[in-house]
Amino acid sequence: MAADDRLEDLLALRLREAHRRVRELPLSAEEKGRLARRYLAICDLAKRDPERAASRLETFIEGLDDTPRARENTLGD
């Protein structure tokens, strides 16, 4: 049970980080909307399957590294 709690805590922190990074990206409203929909799908999955959501979130965050100004975004708050 404790391992599940740690996974969920880490997942929550990473979701928060992803939200901040998407919000700060200098993209068009359409592009931000596309990323926001993907982010929300991951959040929804996290309620049912945290392990799978964590995997998808890592892929999502890696994709954010390929966006403009990615090097300017720092990890965490």
C-alpha cells in the first residue's frame, strides 16, 4: 500500500509540473488546446490506472522537451 501512495504522490507532482509547463509554452491556442486535451486524458487515466498514467505522462513530458523554449523551462516550481 505504501508503494502505491508513493507512486500516486510522485504522479501528482509530475502532473503538476506538466500542467505548469504546458501553461507556460508560447504556443497558439489550438496547439495548447491539443496538449491540454492529452494532459486531461492522462489525468483521467490516473484515477483508474496510476502506473499506466505515469508511463504516458513521462512520454508526454518528453514530448514537451521538443517544443520551443523547452530549455528555458525548469523542472519543478
